[in-house]
Amino acid sequence: MWDTLRNAWKVPELRKKILYTFMMLLVYRLVSVVPVPGINASVVQEVAGAYDMLGLVNMMTGNAFSQMTVMAMGITPYINASIIIQLLTVAIPALERLQKEGGEEGKEKLNKITRYSTVVLAAIQAIGIIAALNSGTTAGGERVLREGYDGFFGLLSIGIIMAAGTSFAMWIGERVTQKGIGNGISLLIFAGIISNLFSGILTAFTDVLGITQYGGTVSSFLILIVTALVIITVVTFVDLGERRIPVQYAKRVVGRKMYGGQSTHIPMKIVSVGVLPLIFAYSFMAFPGTIIAMFGPNSGAYTWWNTYMHQSAPLNLAVTALLILAFTYFYASISFNPQDIAKNIQQQGGNIPGIRSGQNTVAFLSRIAKRLTLFAAFFLAALATLPTLLSVWQNVQIPFAASSMLIAVSVSLETVRQVEAQLVMRNYKGFL
């Protein structure tokens, strides 16, 4: 990886793209420290403990949510809007036609729908979260909203400011994708995750030195470092793994030229679903707790939820693992269509050795996809529960989640692949 980056730095065009990407990420992190007017940021951290879902938002925004800055919502509304539009393309025929038959114009229309949905969703989500947080009070009777901002127009202004921050983050991500290196949206999430990971390890290190008041031990710090390295290694190994399906294309003569007669393969990633099943499962589990918390800490439902469904509870871990299994199969079923792949292979005069074209190829690809999905589902479920089990077993505070490590590793590998692809394209330019 370091050799790739060093070689890329020697190419003037790639060096400009790398600098542009770095500067845009720096702007994003600088804007992430601008506070939103009318909010007591110190009260938010105390009141938000009852809402598990906010931990996911805070992880993706690099602590911008806990500090209630302009980027408090970050890019999460864009991710939610993209997932919603992607699911709607399966359910709504008009959107499905726009995606498959619209070409570049259809993709641009879907992107516009996603952008508008992001702004609306960011405003609604910001207003709803702030209103829910404001319903709780601290031990001193303080509220999240300052005086003068606790009315409708105060909430509306805060929602508009946070939606503007999300729009700016979305604009930065799109500019990075067009003019920089890598996927801009993924790199924004990557920047927030790395910021959280660095601050968590730094806090653990200062605990060991006795600088802070928590009084951590050397063993807990070593467990934290070893856990991070093991998870990164395992996730990298699995993310790079793929099942290659061989495909043989028959020879055909067109005029005086002969085409085909070559062998290739279809790469099927072991974990093709990525981190979306984890995000779906976490959001699904956090939603009931967020609703129950609105009824106040004195309600019976709130007491039961905090007793049996808190983050480290066995029932919570079991239900989360089952949801991850279900969402993995669901997303794999809508993202991989063996019939389309088999049809394309047949139209191009190819076939899988030992497998007949048509329904036999479809059945073969479906069987392989189901096996890979089964492994991916159990891998993601184990990855999601491991940090929590380790924190309970060794009484060590793990400052990262499985989803954050999976996102960070995937984005890093994908960015390096894009840099390598551009290097290869430039090295072989004279032979084209």
C-alpha cells in the first residue's frame, strides 16, 4: 500500500487528486467543529445515553453528533436515502425502469431524487432527535435546547442548519468522487471512524499513564490494541476473499476475424453485502429503544428495555445476531440476480465448464450465492457481537464497533485499488 501511494505521488495528475481529496476531507473535519446555535452540547452527552441508536450516528460523524455541530447528522441521511431509493427501485416499476433502461440520464434522475430525499430526511431526522432529547433533563434540570429555541421555530431553524450541514457534506463527497481519489461518501465516513478510533485509543493510553481520571490498566490497553489488530486482519482477509466461477467463451467467426475462445471468471466476493446488514440491524434494534425512551424513565417499558435489552444484554446480542442473518439474506437476494448473469453469459456465447446454459447455470450460481451468503451472515453476526462480549468478559471499553472496522477496512482497500488501477492505466498508456 505504501509503495502504491509513493508511486502515485510521483505522477502529477494523481498527486493533484490526492491533495484535492485530502483538502476536502480537512474542510469536512473543520466544519465538523462548528457548533449549532441554541443547543447545550454538554447536556446532549448526558441525556443521549438512553438512545442506543445515536451511538451509530456519532460513530459515523466522528463525534460531531455528541458535540452538536453543524455536521451532527453527517452523511447518514444520505446513506438512509440511498438505501430507501434502492429498495424502492425493486418495489416501484417506474424507478426500476429508470434504473435499468434510463442510461446516464436515468442515473442522474435517481441521483437527484436521492439528493432531495437526503435534505428532507436530514431535516426531519434532526428535528425528531433534538425534540426527543429535549424531552429529557439532567440531574440539575437542564434541557438540551437553550431558552428561546425550545419552540417550533427554534426546532425548525436547528433542523434547517443541520440539513444544510448534511447537504454540504454530500456536496463534498460528490466533489471528491469526481475530482479526487476514491468514493467521496465512503471517505467521509472513513474520516469519522478513524477520528473515533484514534481518540478512543488515545484516551485508553492516557488512562494507563494516569493523566485522566478513569484509571485504566496496562492489560486493558494491550487487550484493546490486540483486538483492533486482530479484527482489522480478519476483516481484511475476508474482504479480499472471493469465489471465482470459471467461464469459457466459444470461438465464433465474424467476417474474416475470429472472436472468443478465451477463458475468464466471474468474481463473487465472500462478503458481497458489505456493512449494510449491520446498519439495518443496529437501526432496527435502536428504533424501539428510542421510542420507549420518549415515555420517560419512570415507565415500565423503559425499565424492562434497560434491564433486558441494553447493549451488552444476552437477549439483545441474540436478537441482533438473528436480525443480521435475516438482513444479510434479504440484501443478498436483491443485490445478486443469477438469472441476469446466466442470461448475459449465454448471450455472449459463454458457459461454465461442466454446467449447461440456461436454468442449470442459474441453479449453479444460486447454490454458490447461498453458500457465500450463509458464511457472510455468520461472519457478520460474530463480528458484531465480538467487541461487546470482549468488553463484558474482560471489562474493557472498546471504542469501536464491528461495523466501523468493516467500513474502514473496506474503504481503505477500495481506495488503494482505485489508485493502483489509475497507475496501471498510465503505465500502459503508450501501448494502447
